[in-house]
Amino acid sequence: MDFMFWVWLGIVVVTAIVEFATMDLTSIWFTAGAVIPFILSAIGGISWIIQVVIFVVLSAVFIILLRPLAKKYLLRNANEKTNTDSYIGREFKMLTGCDFENNGSVKINGVVWSAVSESGEMIEKDCIVKVKKVDGNKLVVEKVIKEG
């Protein structure tokens, strides 16, 4: 095995690992582009310059032609809102209070959610709160002050 065999193997492995770590459809095209030069280096007799040119051309073609199609069909639901976004702006009653050290809780549709105060103020049990945003598995809330 010549030196370029190990170079292409390294490129395939590293770019595949990066793609699996990020899942952003960026480095997978370099993985695919390195496969043919990897095979050519295993066969032997092909100049490393030709292998590099093939890698660059294939990677560019994959990025330009296939990435938009892949993003369109594979990542079409990636930025879609979830049903938890419907909680934003709605008002609920605190099951347990929260303060700067402890999360409170709110029950929505039979599910108990952790709740934290947006401003860090203490919110008592049974107080009405408005959901400002959903942060992971926590609702960020603010106390509702009723006029009257």
C-alpha cells in the first residue's frame, strides 16, 4: 500500500466521523469524493496528482449538485415547529413555586413541566404565569399581574 492509500483512508474516516457528529450534510461530500481516489490508490499506478484532482472535482460536484437535493428531502422537517411552541404566550397556574434556586412546575395537558422565572423573581404556588419560551424541557415563565 502506498502513502496515498492511507491519506484517502484517513480522509474518508475523519470526514465520516465529522458528519456523524454534526449531521449537517457538509463533510459527507468529502467522504464520497475520497472514495474513488481511495480505490485508485489501492489499485496503484495512478499519480497522486490525478487522485487529488479527482477528489476535488468529485467533492465539488457532490456539494453543488447533491447537497441542495439532500437538504431539501432529508432535512425538510429540521426547522419545523413542535407542539410545545404552542405553549408560548399561554397562561397556566403554577403547581409549585419557583425561586432563584429551585424550579417550579406547571401542568399542561396532564404533563408536568419544570418552570423557571424569566427574571429570576420568586413565583408562588397557584400564581398565574405566562410562558415566554420553551428551553429544552423547561418552560421560561413570567408572573401575570391581573389588573382589577
